[in-house]
Amino acid sequence: MPRIELPDGSAAELPEGEPIGSVLPPAAIAARFDGRLVDLSFVPTSDGRAEPVTASEPDGLRVLRHSTAHVMAQAVCDLWPGARYAIGPAVEDGFYYDFELPDPISESDLGKIEDRMREIVSAAQPFIREELAREAALERFADQPYKREIVETLEEGEVQAGDTVTVYRNDGWSDLCLGPHVPSTGRLGAFKLLKLAGAYWRGDESRPMLQRIYGTAWSSGSDLEAYLARLEEAEKRDHRKLGRDLDLFSSPDELGPGLWIWHRRGGIFRKELEDYVRDLHLERGYDLVVTPHIARSVLWETSGHLAKYADNMYPPMKDEQGDYYVKPMNCPFHVLVYRSRTRSYRDLPMRLAELGTIYRHERIGTLHGLLRVRGGTQDDSHIICTPDQLIDEILGVFDLTLEILGTFGFTEPIIKLSTLPGQTIVDEAMAAKATEALTNALDRSGLPYQIAEGEGAFYGPKVDFDFKDAIGRPWQLTTVQCDFALPERFEMEYVGEDNQRHRPVMIHRAILGTLERFSGVLIEHYAGAFPLWLSPEHVWLLPVADRHLEHARALAAKLREAGLRAVVDESGETVGKKVRAAQLMRAPYTLVIGDREVGSGELTVRDREGNEIGGVPFDAFVEALVEEVSTRRLTQSRFGAGG
Ligand SMILES: [Zn+2]
Ligand SMILES: [Zn+2]
């Protein structure tokens, strides 16, 4: 009789053949046996520790979501005989399942699928785990080619390799799966199907395009409601929608996927962002460099990119000098700047900064608006220094990160130190030195951080800074990498105080990441209502009638003279429509210009919240806005009656 230790310290004797679930509380939907996730129906054959897994903890939610994915696939198969199902994992906040259907379905079918799912849930069908020999599994999935392919390629590690495969069955529907699952479909319920998308089988563009149904599932109805409310808020802020509505950028078909053009309003926003970042770097002792977009293959061979990063690079262009590659990173170019002369210790630290445009051949399926692009501009810098300077330089980067991101209202970073991955170009001694430097800098900074094993870049360990946006979503923004390998590969040197040659160290860092992605994050963070300094226009002037146009134009000219961006709405629409149009463009301040304003020379100012204040003297208005822009204030100026 196995002896089962329970979390409260007590122990239970489990009769031979009894499932682990019989000693766990009813709230459990799965169990952990000696730390391993198992079904409640798991029968221990030896002594061990058992813990309940409930639907409100992360592991439990994953089990719940994946079980809901099974039920969704079962419902689809019931409704569309001949449906072929591929894979259906739990993902963050939910799940999906990929299908090949006799006829493609549309979003209007989701309700019907949900209805069928609810029937399966009310039937409380038990999930039954079966171990099948490979041959038996191939037979079970005779008319399911995707499942057969998974079984046939088990060695590739999709599912635990072995002579048998695990199948979960409820009612007559089976899926190839490692589990665990909830004991019965009756334990599910707080779910909703969200949307349809296309996805290539195994993410491979040469394989069939499948239909992916996304859903979400939670442990309670109230959690589901709260999630749907968050989703709705996120949708309102979607940068792709706002980018279109606010006329900031677009990605016309002729460009190709993942490439964007910035329109006039987006151009001003980009200029302000770039100027701020570039100027601050100059103030902090960085030097600006400029490098081309392409280079010969020899550069990428030396840097190691062709060996380790070629999958993410565009194919080469050829001419009589050989192959040229479009750059996926700026680092090798900055190395060439360093190597353009003999360097001495007096030149170090050398901080080379560039808003460098890079191109990465990301998979089409992973592209997402500005958040995942194929062409983007990084606020990239490489700091080349002596080993003694390394920690201070890393601390300087942390400091600059907090200053820059604080300007946008991003505070309280979530910091992660990622150590080297399996595939790398760095030898262990160098990796250890790099990790030690980052750890020492983090410890000295006093900032809290976590360690993520094996998640670093192929040329070195890294520190990532995530920040939460206005609706609490974390975004990974800043990356700092410490690199002993590239200096070695490029034989970078400096002459030390001792007159000997030494090898410098290199820090790679991007604080905003790509400006494209950062812009996407900012748009969602601010819901399109940028702080004044980033707003494409500061002031919208709305003449009530044609006779007020001249006064409006004269005021706009004076505002521009004061360095403010002012536009006059000359559309001839009613003033109500003009106010509405300005609101839709998230205009920070609108000035309604009518008889009263022309007569008094004073202003009627409307802010974003719709507060309207009359009798504001022109000079007071200008002074407040100039101050708001120059301090990059996040809140709007207030105007009392009479200024
Ligand atoms: Zn499963
Ligand atoms: Zn770099």
C-alpha cells in the first residue's frame, strides 16, 4: 500500500489500485505527485508526496485551458464530420486548436461551437487516459493525418518518445496527448471562443494552411468576465487600429509583410521620439555613428551571424564582390568603427550609438503590427571598455534606462538576468565572466531581479527590463548584453597604460528596442492620447465661421513662432463637427475661435477631458504649453477662468 504524504504534513495509506485523487480535496482538478503533474486518476505504485492542483493556480489553469481545447475540438468534429485536427495547446490566457475543415468556417460559427461545447460539459464525460502501442495509435487516428504525422515523427520530440503513446479519450473522441486533464468535462465551463486565424501546419509556409480557433478559459465566471473586459480595453487601444485612425503609419501590400511606412503625423511623432533619445545619449557621453544597411558576407562570417543567425536573415544579394547581406544587427558595423584606428586606454570607454535600421526575416505567422516587424530601427549602442570599466558602464546603462523609460511613465521595471543558451559562440570561461559582470552590476544597482537559465543571446548573457503599461500588461523593452566573444572574433585591441595590447569588452544595449515596437507599445499605453511633446499637433484651431478664419490663421502663425505645432481646421464644417474631428485625432488642446475670441483677443481652451475654459490670455496659454513640451510632462496644463 503506497504511503502518500499530503501538504498538511499528514500521510494517507492508499489502497492498491486506488487513484491519487481519492486522498485530495474536491477542489483539485489534477495533482502533483513528487512534483510531477498527473491526472487525479493516476495510481501511485510507490510512496510519494501528493499535492492538489486547483483551477486557480497557473498549472491548474493550463490543465483547464488545454482540457477546454479538447472539448472545442470534439465539438468541431461533431459539427463538421470529416474535420481534421492538428494541435491544441494551452497558451497565455487561453488555448487554441488548429483544424483542416471540409469547408472553412467563419467567426459566425463560433457561437454554434460554444453551444455544442456546453452540451459536452453538461454531459460530464470523463477524460480517460490510454496507453496505445504506436501501431494501435496509427489505427485510432486512421483518418487524422496530422495526428498520424505526429505519431510517425515521435523521435523529433513532439510527444515523449517510446514504444507507446498516450491518448486521452472522452466519449468517442480521442486526442494524442501527454495530459494531464481535468477528470471530467463537467469541471469546465467558464470559457469563450474569441477569434479565428490562419496558421501553417507546424508553422511551415510550405505546409497546409489550417484554421486556428482561439478561446479563453478561467476557473470562474467572474475571472472570465474580468478578462473579457481587459480584452475589450486592449482592443480599443490596439495600435494597428489607432495607427490607421490617427493616420500614423500603414503597411501597404506592395511593401511586403512586416514593413511599415510612416505618414506625416507619424513622422512628427518619430522625430520627437528620435530627437529625445539621440540628444540624451549625446548628453550622457555617447558618440553618434552612421552605418550602411548591407555588408559583405565576410563581415557576417566573422561576427558569427551566418553560422548562428542565418535563419533570421534575408537571403543574400550577389554582385562581382560576392554576397551582400542586409543587416539583422548593427554590432559588427560598430566594431568596424572601433577598429578604424589604433585605440588606447584613453579612448575607453567608447560608447557608439546609432538609430540603426535592421531587417530580420521573421516568420510571417509571428508578425504582429509594429510589435513584431521585419524592418525596424533600434536605438542601438555598443559600449567598448576595459574589463575594469565594465560594471560602471552597465550601471550607467541601467540608469539611462530608468531615466528614458520613466519619461514615458514606465516605472518599476521587472528585471530578468538570462544566462547563456545551449547554442552559443562563447566559451564557458567568457560566458562566466560576462554573467558575473551583469550579476555584480545588478547587485550594486540594488534593483530586484530574477534569473532565467538559458534564455540569453547566442553571443552572451543578457539583462532584460520589462515594464507594465497603463492597463497592467508587461512589455519587454530594454536589453543589455555583455559580450567577450565579438572582441575576440574581430581581434579588437587597445594599448594599455602598460604599453601592451589588451582586449576590450563590449556591451550591447537597446533601451527602447526597435522604435517601431516601442511606438506600438506607446500607442497602446497612451491609447493614442500622447503627451504633448509627442503629439503630432499641439493645438487645433477651430474657427466657428469663415469670418473667423483669418484670426485663426494669425493665431496659428503666432503659436508656430513660439515653437508650438498648430493647425487650423479649414473644412467649413460646423463647429460641433470640428470639435468631434479634433477629439478623434486625440488633439491635446483645441481653441474655438468665434466672435467673442476675435473681439477680446483671448482664448477659449478645450483640453482632452473636454474641460472648456474661456478668457485665457494668449501669452499664458503659450507659456504653459511651452513648459509642458519642454519638460515632457505627462499631464495636461490647467487653465483657470481668466488664465
Ligand atoms: Zn490534451
Ligand atoms: Zn549589438
